[in-house]
Amino acid sequence: MPLLIRNGNVVTADQRATTDIYCEDGVISRIGRGLDAPPGTEVIDATGKYVFPGFIDPHVHIHLPFMGTEAKDTYETASKAALVGGTTSLIEMCCPSRKDDALAGFELWMGKAAGKSACDYTFHMGVTKFDAATAAQLREIVRRGISSFKIFLAYKGAFGIDDAELYQTLKLAKELGVIVTAHCENETLIAERQRELLAAGRRDPGGHHDSRPPLVEAEGVHHLMTFAELTGAATYIVHLSCKEALDQALAARRRGVRVGIETLIQYLVLDKTYAERPDFEGAKYVMSPPLRDVSNQAVLWNGLQSRLIDTVATDHAPFDFKTQKPMGRDDFTKIPNGIPSLEERISLLYTYGVKAGKIDLHTMVDAASTRVAKLFGLFPRKGAIQPGADADLVVFDPDYRGVITAKNQSMNVDYSAFEGWKVEGRPSVVTVRGEVAARDGKFTGTIGRGRFLERAPGHF
């Protein structure tokens, strides 16, 4: 069915106008004032509302065996949550363990999504080892439409790679034109500090931060930047949390290193005191890198507004508070890491960023949609409002007022890290390739309609 969105305040990464958008066959076909609606067209009146390109989350975990358990979401629950929150495309981290082959891992993750997602999706391919078979398997995965890798400089023995593997991965990525996304922390420093803290009797969730302070993250960034500079590979730092790490990334960028920078909505609005809450409540807020001192929030907001920081993601990783987080009740190193945030990212970014005067609307669209699409080979199919682009659109009601609560969320997890938080504005209509998939906080789409997004390398 054709779709006409009328009288919306259309906002992109660099333009703004009140206009109509006509969509047919899944794409935007016409933009202009006073467009006609042929018989059979669904018409949405967006008067008084913003219209944004569909948002893209560049960093989520849906299928995730991790720390002796598994993340709670499936593609059905996660894609519903994404769409309710205005996110129309997901980039999931495909993370096989070191004992698994890359190609088998890729096929496993694909099988978890195919026919089950209501929104479009693609993957960053995790490189968790580099042995004699790895290069050929990664070449095949790139041939199948993946143009980004994921590496861990942490989680030794699980996902983490050594320096020889890091070098080989970056060399192959440079040859193939693939961008390498990276978790940057120094695994040796983390292991030593964890051992010391536990020996000293420190076992509460707050100890997680002290085992991996800002300098540990900054060293990880510096380490990656050294290898990237030597190989010429394009890199992207995921979940950057603090000034020290940002300084290292920007210094490398000034030297000519190709590096994108991602922060998370959690780092922008939460701080380390949440993970220090008593009676194990802090376990809800354990993630890696950890939440930081509140002073880092201004640094990150300023980095976003100046567009030195490229993107805002979630690192969505849902683990139940009642049944999974307690695995680390007596040892903070065993608390499953993750703060689920897929559903709230855009409303939080708007409320505590745009409405608070920390970023403007164009920056929000760029960081949560357009820049993601450009970095990862999806633009202008995604992240754009222009003829020929996919009709992924978010009609956003700035007059909505509400409160976040786990009781009303679509994510399959038993708590919200933002329980009781007030939000101003939310998506009122969300479309995926021209089909209305969410209305006013309720999923209305089609499970299984989501498509795998093939991407070509060489875009960064």
C-alpha cells in the first residue's frame, strides 16, 4: 500500500523543511508540498510533528552466549523493541567464541535473525581468533555482504585476540576495504586489577569500575591506534566512555588514522554512582567499559555536538536482574555485563540531549542514523530522506510526555535501567520500507519482514 506523510517537519542531518513524503514499493518516491494521495494510499497527518529518517543502532547484542549465560532477547522481541523506540535497522555483533570458526558463527547468527526480525538488520563479523582458516572464511563472509569486523582487546580467553591476531586482522581488513570495530580495553591490566581487588575483599558491583578505570580504556584505544596507523586499516571504536579514551582517539585522527568514534546513550545519562547502589542494585548498571564519573558526560555531549564523536549506540545486552545478574553476587567479575537500552535510546537522546540544549536536532539525526549509515555502507539506502531511499521513517511527537517503566517495555528483560525517568517526546509512527511497524508505543509490524542488509566494502 502506498503511504503519504503530510505536513511533517522533516529533519535530516543537515536540512529541515515542512513538506510531504510519498512512499511506494518500499521506497520514498516523491517529496514536496501538497502531494496528492491516489486511491488506496495510507495517509498520516504529521502536522506539529518531526519526521526523521529511520534510526539505526550500530551496536546491539541479541544472540549472545556470554559469561556462562545467554542474553534474553530474540530477534522477535528485540526488533519489536527497536521499532517501538524508532530504530528501524540493527547492526548486531556476531560474536563466535575462540573455539568456533568464523563462517559457522556467521551462519548461526544469520539463522537467529532470518525470518524472525520485524526490522532490517546486518552484522559486524566478530574476529575472535586468526588461525590458518580464518582469512579464507572472512573473505567469504565479506563476499556474502558483510563489510565490517568486530574485535575485542578484552575478555581474554573468550573473545579477546592477541597482538599477532590483531595485526593480521587489520591487514586483511585494509586489503578488503573493511572497517574494524573494536572494544578497547587492556585485558592484562583488567585481569591484574580484578585479582588485586578480589584479594582485598572487594566483591560488590562498584568494584567493576575500579578494575577497569579510564586509563585502562585509554590504553586500549592507544594500542588499537598504533596498529591501525601501521596497517592503514579503517577502525571504529565502540562504546567510548571517557575523556581519556577520547583524547587518544582524537590524537590518532589528527595524525591521519581513519577512526570512527561511538559512544552510548548510557554514558551520556548515567554515571558510576548507579553501579555503586547498595543491596546489589548496582548490578543492573554493570557494563564494559563501566559507567564513568559524571564529569565525562559534558565531554561526550560536547564531542557529539561538534561531531568529533560520530555515533550514539546502545551496546544492548539484556540480562535479567533476578536470575542472571546474581551470578556475580559474591564476585563482581561474574556479573553478566550489559545495560539494556535498545528501546529508549531515541527518547532519551531527545529528552536529555536536544531538549536540554546539549545537541541540536540535526546532530541527533546524524549520530543516531545518517552517520551510522555512511560509516557502514548503508547510505543513502538508509539514513536519508530523499527519493530512492528506503521508506524507513519516524514521525516523532515532541509533545508526548511519559515515564519509562519495565512494565510497559517490549525488551525481554525484567528491569529497566531508567525506571521512573521522565521523557519528552517519542515516536508516534514508525515505518519500515513503507509499512507502519509501530504506533504510539505499540508494535504493529510484521515479524519476519525484516531483511538482511548486504553491504559492500570500501566506504570509509
